[in-house]
Amino acid sequence: MIDNIPTAQDFHDSGKELLAYAWDIVASLLMDLKEVYPPDFEDEEREYWEASKRHLNTAVSIMQQGTEFLLKGEIANVSPYILIAGNPSSWPTPYSDAKLHFNEFRTIDSQDLIKVHDTVCEREMPKDFTSNYNNLRIIRNVIMHSVKKDITLTAIDIIETVLYIHNTFLKNESWLQLRLDYLSRKPNHLLGGNDYDIDIMCIETELIIDLLPPSVVKKYFNIVKSRRAYLCPKCYNDAKKDFDFESKLARLTSRSKDCTTIYCPVCDETHNVIREKCSSCPGNVLSDEGICLTCEEDNTPTD
């Protein structure tokens, strides 16, 4: 009898954790760069990314491993025993006093995961995913078994690939909520101090949205990049704001001048707003509390 058999959820949780870790590596690099070099420092930026290749390669490897776990999770939904590879003669023997654990068995190779998935699962993987997965697997193998330095995906390539993989497997889940959950479980939370997760998420997301094409932003964050951006009332209230909080991520849900709702991809919520002119700027989108979501001015009437 095999003990400690992983569930589909175990594989999915591990896969999501690794995707979030890969994203964390790249997002940290982007944030560090933004803090030091303005956009016109092209030579310094080029040197920065050259020095970051090892970090980006690590992110690619982790991202690929996370994708494999997500595929294994889909297969385990049918039966985790399908993941066991090799001839039974090579399996650990059950004829001993020790319990057999699932992790003692060799599991099927990464190159066979999609074939096995499409054989036993009701829904086949999309053709474009199969192509992207195989390309990513080849890149990961080169990284793991070679010292070549010219195969690194760019930072924004990795960001977009993580979004693509997550959307392929977990389309109904918010990636940014998963990212926020990951931040809340990082080891530095055990060290105490203030919780700046929302502040970090908003600054990071605003930076990444600025770098991504509009079609990608619409597909994965459900906002129109070209529309005017506003402060999200919930994220603004939840942020620590020990430093200037200027991250504007929410967009009106329609182009109508009478639209009274905005959507924020970070909190993944739609909020009601008041369409009245601000007393301090040309903005006319206020929170329920009267805060201008353009300039932060408090427009609450005073006696």
C-alpha cells in the first residue's frame, strides 16, 4: 500500500507557489531598477540586465517547474497513480515492514506530461500551450545543463509567460490576489514590522502594467490600459502610506461620462464612485468618503 499520496490540490498549490516565486524574482529586479535608474539611463540599464541574467535564468527554471506541477495536478485529478513511471519490476518493494511512500517512486518525465494529460484528461491542452511548454522546457534544460548565457528570456517575457500559464490552468482565479497571498506568507512577515503588502503590490503592478502591451493588460488584468487611471479606494484605505501613495490602477468600467463604478485589478473588486468635481483639481471621480481618486484631496463637506 502506498502512503502519502499527493492530491491534485497539492500539485496545484505547489505549482502556484513556484509561479509566484518566479514572478517575485523578476518583480524585485524591476522594482530595484525603477528606484535607481530613470528611463533614459539606457547604458546603465543594459549593464543591470546583463548582471541579472543568472536571476532571470533561475526564474525561468522555477516557472517551468511550477508549470510541471500544474500539469501533474490536472493528471492527479484523474488519478495520482498515473504519474508513477517505470516498469513495476523497478518499483520499491512492498514486501517489507517499512511503508511505501509516493515520493519513493519515479514519476513520468516532463516531456511526457502533456501526452499523458491529453490521454487521460477530458480537456486537451491548447496547441499553443504545448508549443510554449516545450520551448520553455528546452530553455530550462539548457539553463540546467549548460553554461550558455545567451538564452535568457527578458524580464517582461517572464512576467507575460507567468500570466499566460496561470490563465491556462486557473483562469477563474485572480493572479494578483495569488501574488498578494504569496507576499503575506514570505518569511520576512515572521520578523514583525509593518505590513506593506498592498503598497508593494500597487507600485509593482503599476510598473508592470506600464511595461506590458495593452492587449495583455486587458486579457490578464481586465482593464483598458489607455483609460485614465485612478486610485482604488479600497487599496488606498488599506495601504500604510508611510511614503507617498500614488499608484493609480483602477479604471472606470465604461467610457460613459456618467459611469459610477471603477474596477481595480489588485483587489479584484468593482467600487462605486461619486461623479463630482474635486475642489483642488480637474478630477471628477470621488470615493464614497469624498476622497478625490485623482489627487487624494478630501472633499467631505465641512460645517
